[in-house]
Amino acid sequence: MNLFKTKQLMAYKEMLLGIDGFSPPTKDIYAFIKEDADTTISSIYKHDYFSNISLSTIKRAVTILSSHGLIEINRCSKDRRKQLIRAKV
């Protein structure tokens, strides 16, 4: 598959998920959350892929995704300081 066809497929899948209007970092963070069942803001921030993204950008993306109903945020039962993030869709 060539790069252009891959980009077209990606744009189509983003449209189906309803994330096509979001910024690239928000889309990447959503993809990461969908991949890992119990994500935290800290685990996103510490991942090498997001090394060039600020903590405030990550927090903003999580807020946007939550306000659009794409993710849910719950307190961890073992450590009440942790907030577990899961994709709804």
C-alpha cells in the first residue's frame, strides 16, 4: 500500500470515529487511549511517541475527547490519585 492510500484510509477512519476535526495531537492521543485499556495522563506523557508534546497539550486533548463523549475518566480503586482513561467508542 502506498503512502497516499494509507493517508486516505486514515482520514476515512478518523471521519468514521468522529475525530476528523481534531488537532493531530488529539487524534494521536485518542489512538493511544484506544490501544491501552487503562491509560493515564502520566502514561501518555511518558511515552516516547509524545516526547515533543507538552503536558498542557495532553491535558487539553483529554478534556476535548471527554467533552465529546469519546473517552471516560474514572478514579483508580487502588490509588485514588490516579485517573484511568478509557475509550468509549
